[in-house]
Amino acid sequence: MVAGNSRQTLKTHQINTIVPPTDSGLVFRIRKDSTPETAHREIYEKLGLGTEIIRPRKTGAVQKKTRHSDEKKLQALFFSSSFPKVRKLG
């Protein structure tokens, strides 16, 4: 496979940000790569690389208008659910 073609093929292996809806004023973001297609896996195999281009990353934030007590509850939820970052938006 030609290097230029490999580069073009690998450009289609995407990283996605998923933002599920919540009712609590909490904003979750999950970053992960898409499932590699056969062409991607073949290139990664030839290069001796794994197929995961990034490790899934979970982040979260508390919207600024939440009450202080709600923020503490949400922070506890984050840390119990392996969410490493909590910050205020706005």
C-alpha cells in the first residue's frame, strides 16, 4: 500500500465526542475513537500498532447555575463514576 493512500485511509478513522443528555445540570463528555474498518486494521497491523487511536476519556462539568449542594453531589457522582475532571462552565 502506498504511504499517501494509507494516510488518506487513516483520515477516516474518527474520534467522536458523545454528550448524553442529563436533567441534573451536569454535562458529560465521552471521547473515543470509532470502530476501525478492515482497511484501518490492516494498516495498523502492518505498522505494528494497536487499533485504538485514543483511550476513551470521560470528562464532566457542572453548569454554573447549579446550587452549591448540587455541585457537591455531582462531584461525588463524577468521582464514583471515574470522571477525572470537574469544572464550572461559563
